[in-house]
Amino acid sequence: MSQQQISLKTFDCTTTRVPNLFASMVFSNKVMKERLPKETYKALKRTIDQGKSLDKSIADVVANAMKDWAVEKGATHFTHWFQPMTGITAEKHDSFISPDGNGGVIMEFSGKELIKGEPDASSFPSGGLRATFEARGYTAWDPSSYAFIKDNTLCIPTVFCSYGGEALDKKTPLLRSMEAINKQALRILRLFGHTNVTKVNTTVGTEQEYFLIDRKVYEQREDLLLCDRTLFGAKTSKGQELEDHYFGVIKPRVAKFMKDLDEELWKLGILAKTKHNEVAPAQHELAPIFTSSNIATDHNQLTMEIMQKVASSHGLACLLHEKPFEGVNGSGKHNNWSISTDTGINLLEPGESPSDNAQFLLFLTAVIEAVNEYQDLLRVSVATPSNDHRLGANEAPPAIVSVFLGDELTSILESIEQNSDYNQKDKEVFKVGVHILPRFPKDTTDRNRTSPFAFTGNKFEFRMPGSSLSASGPNIVLNTIVAEELCKYADVLEKADDFNDALQKLIKSSIVKNKRIIFNGNNYSEQWVEEAKQRGLSNLKTTADALPAFIAPNSIELFTKHKVFTQAELHSRYEILMESYSKKIHIEASTMIDMVNLKILPQVSSYVQSLTQTSINKKTLSQNINCDYEMKQITTLSDKTSQAFIEVQKLKIELNTAQQISDITKQALYYKDVILPDMNSLRSVVDEMESNCSSDYWPYPNYTKLLYSVY
Ligand code: ADP
Ligand code: MG
């Protein structure tokens, strides 16, 4: 073979290998087309594209084809794959086997099994819903998300509801919110003459941050095993001060992990695209190419799961917690969001013509208005006890919601608002529907990375979601609040005699009303906190503070109007989230108590004993030998151990008190106001002990080992 032939062959391998691998474990549109009879395929497509219900006989044919395909790929089981309120996915595997009457088995899968499942789901959180309505829940196939094979199991993406139809999962309301925004956006698009558009979708690309540490080190820490974050740990001498990790060369072990991860994700049809090192040591990021929001949410759940699995097979542990380590950056999940039509138009992309631009400005102001009016709901959508450690800390957007637009777009909006010059040279006022917008730079250099909600050229990047959060919550809120503003706009514009005039007025009044939410400065600064207060923006610092907004009258009105949540569903979710807040802090505090009682105090005590013995030995040799070091350490550590002991006793009593509080809101506030501060003070005593204790005695791997264990 000539040199050229060889290199062409290699080239050919890589050009076909990845495309062949991609979605090889997905019952995709392509597979459906190949394997289903024409009529069945058409009927299924109607179900997928238009939400039409699927006939039982058709479901049987689809199920059978799915089973044949899955069995060929080595699958032996199937499961309805769903996303209960636990925040992670759930599955219960059933095998395809069925007795053949002759003592053997055949592989079977019926349409009924495909469409509906009845998991005994009484242990999933329901916030009282199942008690009120029906004892059991059921799962129903969501044909808009493709079935896939994972661990020799055919996974069928499903929604999870009570018998009364109340949503018990994170997917049902997301699908409903997509329908809500579809309906309202279509009304607006009709007004702009887009009669060919039949569907509007929201699109999402989730940038996923995570930490990767050595598994052996991970397994030695109960706090990481039980709580996903370190509850103790003295600072390492080198954190992220040098900023040498961001976009740095990827270490060989990490690179191997990333390569395997990409391939596993590609097999599942997940568009894993970008990978790089993040700011903190041991921190990395993966970003996929965006897709429709329900699929992006499914894919992100799968990505988190596969990340942890692949890490484990490489002797690593993947940490998805928002703040696994104090003193270095935490991890987020940036939710890039936009709206697009089935004709391929991104509605947040400035257009080529004045009319396109008028439409862009209308959608833009709708988003700004939505964020301003429902800032508390956006805050609620990212509220978890783990994310509380990140929001407002130095590296993450603060708990205050604001919108970054960039200078150029802001000056256009100002020109519309004040009838003032927008273009310095031409002294022109920007007129909606008359002028063409400039292209806004998408380049990353002048990005404001401190803003919680930033316009980035043709999409918004919502940076508040935490790394471990399901993407569904933030997108349910985004879709619904924007649907509401579009609805209000459509109500006005549909009645207008002069459309352009009404449009100009509407956009102008919306800017006036909502400009307080626009902030292009440094969101991390102290001045902003003060200024935001002056502007009347909320600053809900913790989950316990934020959650009540979810069941406030304006939230109930919004979600019920757009049929995204019923009032009962909202209350049930409130209850689940509040309870989970308390439970998670409870587990952390209990873990701290055990770590201190069972390992830290006994070990430090042994170390003090060895120091004591050393000083006694020294004195035996000669009374004149200096024992200052030993004496000083004995005193310091003895003080700290008794202090820690007292703090632990106190925390124990408080945990008991907390469990006696029956009102869930009051209970959460007790965890926030009493227990969390005491956990912090226990931590600081223990961290000081760690800094003074011999590493031979300290029972846990320290921060240096944790953060620099992978190379
Ligand atoms: P940047 O680096 O400027 O933030 P990227 O192009 O890398 O932009 O995109 C970041 C994320 O945003 C990716 O996941 C990408 O797929 C996603 N994204 C890009 N365009 C859209 C869009 N129209 N809707 C939703 N997400 C998008
Ligand atoms: Mg980005």
C-alpha cells in the first residue's frame, strides 16, 4: 500500500467511524423508517410531530420492531425511563422473556408495554398528590424523545403521572410549557405574516461543569460518598490563584476519560461537542450542540449518569455537586436557551430586514419583561441546598436576577425608549420596523461572564442553574414566563388597527417598564447588590427564602393559566422541594457528626497522645530539652477537640429539635438559620485542627490530594 493509500484509509476510518457510532444505540427516525412498515411509520411520525395519539395496533407493530432491533443489539430487558421529583432518573427493568409453552421462552414486547407502565412507585416523592388522588402512578411513552439502549436494556422515555393525571415528574410540565410557548409564539408569528410556520420549539444547549478526582481518594471520604461534597477540609496552598487550569492542556488520564465519554454519549445520539478544563483545579466542562428543550433535558440527565459511570470505569469519581470544595469555584450548568420555528428561524437572531428586526425586538422585549416580572420564579427554578453554596459566592452569578444585553443592544433599546439618537454619526432614532439592526458580536472576548442571564448574540445564557440540577425546572419556568408575555403582547397586537404603530408603542412601553432588570456591569461587585436593592430587584439568598414564591398568587395564576401546573401540583412540588432542602441538610449535619465522633476526634486524640509521649520521653532524657512545639500543639489541639466536641453535642440536640418541627416551611427555616451556621462553625474548628494535625494521623485525604490526584 502506498503512503497515500494508507493515509486515505485512516482518513476514511475516522470520517465514517464516528458517524457510524453516532446514535447506534438509538431507535432513531432513521431506524424507524428502515424497520417499520410505511403506514406505521407515517402514523408514528404524526404522533411524534403533532402529538396525535397512537392506535393500539400500530403500537404493537412499533413495539415489535423496537424489540427486534434492541435484541439484535444485545438487549434482554426493557424499562420505562422517567424523571421523578428526586431529580435523577428512574428505571425498573423487565425482561422480554415470555414462556413459549414448551418449557422455553421467546422474546416479546407489546404495544401496551411500550405505551404504558405501572411501576409500583409509591416511594417516589409526590408531595401528597398520590395520597389525595390515587395510590399509584403510571408512566406513559413520550414519543417525542427516542428510545435507546443502555446497559443491555431498551429504555423508553416516559412521563410519570398519577391516575388523576397530575404530573409526578419533571418531564410532563416541561412538555406542557413547550406547548404553551408554541401556542403564544405562533399567535405572534401570524401577526408578522408567517403562515408557513406550524410549530415553535424552544432550544437548549446545556454546558455541564464537573470535577474529576481519583476514586481511591474519593472512597476514603464519607462526606463525598454520602453528600457529594466535602464537609471539612483545610485550604490547600495552591487553589486557582494562578488561573492556570482554565483551557489548560488536558491531562492524559482525563483525556482518556473524555474520549470514552464522548463515544458513549455519541452512541446514545447525544451531540457532545466541546470539552475543556475549567477554572478550578480538577474541574472540567462538556457542552453539547443544542437541541429541542425536552430532548436536551433527557440528554443532560443521561450525560450526568454516563459521566459518573465512565469515570468509575477509569478509576475516577465524577462530582456533579455545585460546591464540592470550599475555596475554589463551584460548578454550574449554563442553560443556553432560544426559540425557533419548524422552518428553521431562530427567533432571537436579529434579522436581515426591518420587519425581521421588529419581530426580533418583540421577542427580545418579551424575554426581558418575563425575566423582570418573574425574577423570583427563575430564582426558584435553580433553588437547591447545594446550589445555595454557589449562588452569590464569588465565582457564580449572585442570587439577584438581571439581564445582560451588551452595550450596543442596550443603546438601541434606549434610543427606542427615549426617542434619542442611537447612531451617533447619523443622529438617528432607532425605529422598530424601519431600521435594520446591526449584527451583535457573538465573540467571547467582551462577554460579561458575571451575569446570571446574558444575551449572547442569538440566544440567552441562563447561568444560575447548578451543575447537578435537572435542566427541566429552569426551562419550564423560562418557557412559561415568556409564553405569558407573548400572550399579553398578542392580545394587544391582534386588536391593533395600525400594527406597526402599536408595535412601536408596545416595545417602547415594555422597555420603560422593565429596564431595571438590565444590567451590563459587574454582577459580582458589592455595589451591584446595593444598586439592585435600589432598583427593587429581589435577592433571595437561599432555597428556603426563594421557594415560597413558587406558591405565591402570581405564580399560581401564571402556571394554571398556561396549563403547566395545576394548583395542587404547585403545592405538591413546593412541599417536595422544601422537604428535600431540610432532608439534605440533615444528612450533611449527621455525616459531620459521625466523621467528627468516629474518626476525627479519636485520631487527633491519638496524635495528642503521641505528642504527650514524645514530650515525656524528652523530659526523661533531660529536663532541659525544649518541648515548646509539643506543648503548644498539645494545648491547641486539646482546646480544639473540646470545642469540636461541644459543637457536635449542640448540633445533635438541634437536629433532634428540627425533627420535631412539623411545619415544613418552619422546619426548613430552622435548618437554614440554626443548623447551617452551626455546621459552618464546626467546620472551621475542624479545619483548624486539620492544619495543626500530623497528616499521618488525620483520617481523611486532604484538599491537595483531592484536587491534585489525577494526572
Ligand atoms: P458560546 O461559546 O458563545 O457560549 P457556543 O456556540 O459554544 O457559544 O454555545 C454554547 C452552548 O449554547 C452550546 O451548547 C450551544 O449548542 C448552545 N447554543 C447555541 N445556539 C443555541 C440556540 N439557538 N439555542 C440554544 N442553545 C444554543
Ligand atoms: Mg457559554
